[in-house]
Amino acid sequence: MKTSTFIVAALLLAAATVADAKNQKQVWPDGTPMESWFTDTAKVDVSALGRQYVITDYGVKNDSTLLQTEAIQKVIDTAAEAGGGVVVVPRGTFFTGSLFFRPGTHLHLADGSRLKGSDAITHYKIVKTRLEGQTLNYFAALINANGVDGFTITGRGTIDGNGRRFYDEFWLRRKVFPKCTNLEALRPRMIYISDSKNVTVQDVRLVYSGFWTNHLYRCSRVRYLDCYIYAPTSGYPKGPSTDAIDLDACSDVLIRGGYINVNDDAVCLKGGKGTFVDKDSTNGPCRNILIEDVEYGVAGAGVTFGSEAWDCSNIILRDCSFAGTGGIVRFKMRPDTPQKYANVLVENVKGTPKRGIRVGSWTQFHNLLDRPDMPRSGVSNVTLRNVDVQCSQIFYEVRQSDKYDLSGFTFENIKASDPKGGFDTSFIKDCKVKNVTVNGVKY
């Protein structure tokens, strides 16, 4: 009787532990509850989005050599004028410049379809847009959606940025002008979605973007589900600045599943830069970002704060794997920008990244202006727990500086190896270390 009572008690305790773990996952690092929306990973039912407009039914030819920007745009506009619907790219390859989706319209890529971007920058309209922490006139992306609430990109087809020519041009320009910026290289992004709510991008293959692959600006309730995002990271030419997903002043974002391999940042938080970043209404914070179950190949880091971010809070990276990734989490600290990064949780991650956690100064193209009331920068309330990694360079690369403050870090249940070792947390205020082993040394 005692034995059976013990077993029942043990089972109840185990169930309670699992329940507690699940409940913990539904709380943000600052302690506020996570909305149930973040657990809803049901895929969009395309049949429920309205009438489907198969582009070949409206005069678009299945011809991979023919530029058909105007014809495809006409299908989008036809759908919008009729009250909305799904623009369907059927099997085949369709060649286009910049396209603009309207309210009520969606994009679906059927199996075997390829929407291929032109590699001539003249086929991309110059529009007022957001780029590198500023609003300016620049080239539109391949796929654009501004103010399109409920916008979806679905299907198992491919959007191909056709970026090789842009890569060549960038690297040649860098040889002639080593300090040239991204803007001077004249390249299009693949997807730019701005001022939109309830956005879903699911199942699609996004490859060879000429510049940033996905850029979202002032969007909320965004879901990326099981997407494959790729740009070349070895050989020549590599895909420069092909960031996988750039979140620029966005809130309530779920990135779940899928694969990322790009020649720059994987998930990158943005929002503005500069000495007076907090005084410019076009800038904004990033809030409530959940990244989970992603398989990372080569990329800058699982999640990067900056270099165009200044106010980020409630960021979770969990249940992810890394293979050759530059790092797990990186904080870029700009001396010319008041930055506050807070309430960050990294948990249940494994694999072979080059580095683990990185915090350090970032001075590329920096421009410090005179500001007597310059707010102090800092990183606070950061937790890494349940980490099992073998780093090819260094696990712990947290640098002390008189330009920013570090506080409230927690390192728990960590097993890491690297060629350098070391784990000095003495300069971090209120730092907690529990069950941490680096290169066999316990801390």
C-alpha cells in the first residue's frame, strides 16, 4: 500500500512539474503573462482567404526568361479591386521586379513554383521606405506589403531573390571603396512588410535574396512558421547582408520551426540608431519576440540585438540547435546610441556554434553627436539556462566597458567547450551562476 501510494505521489509530482514547466514557458522574462496567441501555431487555411487568382489565368506566361512585373502586378490589383483574394503562383518559374500587395490580398506559392526576382536594380521601383534605421528613398523589395493587415505568404514554393549578380557587385564595390555602406551597393530586399498586423509567412522557401531577406517594420502579431531561409555562406560569391529576418520596431512576433542559413544575422532586432534615436517618432522598440524550434546553420547569431536596435525587451530564444552559427545571442553596443536591452531568456539550446554569448562595442559607421542628457546604455536581466554547446572559438565573450552597464545576468545548467575557456562574470552586477562548466572547469 505504501509502495502504490508512493508511486501515485511520484506521478502526481511529475505531472505537476511538467505543468509548472509549461506554465513557465507562458511567461515573459519580465514576469508578464504571454498571450495564448503565441501558442497558436495552426497553419493558415488558404481556402478560407477568398477567391484564388492563378496568375496564368490572367495573362501571365509560364516563361522563366520573360520579365512580367506589370502582368503579375495587374493580377494583384485585380484581386484588390474585387475585394481581395489569393494571388497564386502555379508550378513553373516566373520572372519579376518589385511587386506591391494591396489590402485584402495574399500570396500563395504552389508546389514547384518559383517567383524569381530580376537581377537588374532598374526593375525595382524607388519608393519611400525604411532601411538601416532611417526613412529614405530607396529601392523597393521584391515583395512589398504596406498597411496590409492579415497579409499571408503561404505554400511550399520558392521566392528566389536571384542575388548572385548583386553579390558580385557588392564585393567589387568593397574592393574599390572599402568603407562603402550597404545603401551604396544598390540592392533590393526580398520581402518588406510594414505597418501591418496579423501577418503570417509559412512553409515557403526564401533563397538568394539580394539584400536582407525579410524586413518587417512597425508590424505586430507576426508569425513565421516552418520557413526555409537560405543564402550562400561559402565559396564565391557569398551573400552579403542577407539577414534572415529583421524585426524593426515590431512587437508580438513568433518565429517557429524552419531552417536559417545566411551570410549575416539570422534574427536581428532593429528599431533605430543614433544619439537622438529616442526623439525620432519613426523609430521604435522591439517587444515580445519568441523564437523557438529553429535549426540554425551558418549565420551571425541566433538572435542579434543591433546594430540598429536601441530598446528591446521580452525576447525569448528556446529549443533551438546550432551548426556553425556565429553565436547564440549577441548584443551590439553602439557608443553613439542610448541602448537598453532587457528581459532576455535563452534556454534549451544545443549544437556547435562558433561562440555562445557576445556583448561588446560596435562602432561601424558610428556618429556620436553632442547630447548633454545622453541616457546610459545597458543590458539587464539576461538568462542563459540549459545550454549544451561545443564552440569552435569561444563560449563566453562578454566585454566590460565604461560605455554601458551589465546587470542581472543568470547562467544556469550550462555545459560548454571552446578553445579558449574562461568565465569571468565579476564585472556584471548581480550575476548568478549555478551549475556552469566550461572546458571541464566548474563555476
